[in-house]
Amino acid sequence: MKYLGIISILIGIYVNLALFTQFFEMIFDTVIPVFLIALSGIGLAILSLKENKGTFHTCFASVGLLVNLLPITSYLYLLIGLG
């Protein structure tokens, strides 16, 4: 349970690569599985924030939350903005 923030950061890096590059296009045809993976990363980050064992854990959880949340919001903004 003490590595949830780091796992959330790694999930966020994967989500960034999957959404904005062509590396994982052969695995996922749609964006929905990537969104589900990002939601699990957000859930892990929130769980790690609620656990709050120390300063570093809180920092890792906050960074993991941002790394998972920003690509989803920017992708949805592009999807809605461009139609």
C-alpha cells in the first residue's frame, strides 16, 4: 500500500503514451480502455492521498493524480472542441 502513488504515476505515464502517441494503437482500437486505465490510476492516487502516510507519499499521490487527470481532461477538451 505504500507504493500506490508511484504505481499511479506509472499508470499516468502509460496513459499519456497511449493517448498522445501511436505506440499502443495495435493493442487498443478505441480510447475507452485507456480511459478506464486512467480512472484506475486516479482511484489509486485518491486512495493514496486518503492514506496520507507522510510528505513524500502525499507528493507522489498528488503528482499521480495530476499525471492521470491532465491527459483525460485535455483529450476531452480536444474531442469536444474539435467535434
